[in-house]
Amino acid sequence: MDIDLIIVAIYSYLLGSIPFGLVLTKIFLKKDIRTVGSGNIGTTNVLRTGNKFLAITTLALDLLKGYISVYISIFYFESLVSLSALICFIGHIFPIWLKFKGGKGVATYLGVTLALSYKLFLIFGISWVSLSLLFRFASLSSMISTLIVFLYAYFYGINDYALIFFIFFVMILYTHKENILRLKNSTENKIKL
């Protein structure tokens, strides 16, 4: 087996699996974020604690771990960049430290996207903000924005990453399956602007 592949898989997964939302709320609020709101360890649920600073910090750190994982791979393991992006993303969703129950992956997806293509990062950001202002559902905005990024990558020649962005889209649909049900039943919480 290729040693480079093993190295990339290990550091990408370990970086992705750092549960910053859990760590920050335990340190600063003495709370287990898994007992708050949806029980998720991500930014949206950290925001439910009422601490916007911790929510923003969680977003930044979850984004950063995705970025760092891919950035390392770009410089040292260029042929394995897509693998690094995917494994880091999987690490966030299924962290070994939390019995494979992690976040929904959007912030880590953002970090990975920024490292792969700043243009796709901007497309996601503009789409997400526009959709959030229009519909006021963070989950819906995330799902549609990941679809838009995939379609742009596919139709406008970023073919090196089209497949990985399709996989991300499918996985983000999976991690938002409960949100999809709530959207269908008109019980999903809206963003408070």
C-alpha cells in the first residue's frame, strides 16, 4: 500500500475529527454542547448557547481544519488533494473521539473549498447569504449552495474537483436529513436576522 496515501488519510482524518464546538463550550461554558438544542457539535448549535463569539470561533476553527488539511496536501501530496479533502470532511462528520457522531460538515466543507478554489468558496458564500436572506433557513441555504458549487465546478471546467464536490453535496444532504424532514413538515427553525 502507498505510504503517502496512509499519511494523508491519517492527518486529514485527525484534523477533521477535532470537535472544536464541543471543546470550546466545555472550556468556556462548562457545558456539553451535545446536551444543547439539536445535540450537534457545529456552529449553529453552539449559537444556541447564546454565545455568538464561541459560535464564530467554532465556525472559524472548523473551517481552518479543512483548509489546513488540503493546504498541506497541495504542497506535499498533490495527487492526493481530493482524498485529503474528503477524509477531513468525513473526520468532522464521523469523529472517532465522539463515537462517530460529529457535525454536519458545512464549516469544514467551506475550509476545504477555500483551499481548493477561492472562486468556489465565494460562490458558496454569495449563494448562502442570498438564500438565507430569501428563505431564512440555514440548512436549506447550505444544501442548495453546495449544489450550486457542484454545478458550477461541473459546467465551468473545474473538472478536477467536480466529482469531489458532488460527493460533498450528497453527504451534506445526508447530514441534513433531519432538517429536510423538518422543512417538509414546516417545523424547521428560521434564522433570526
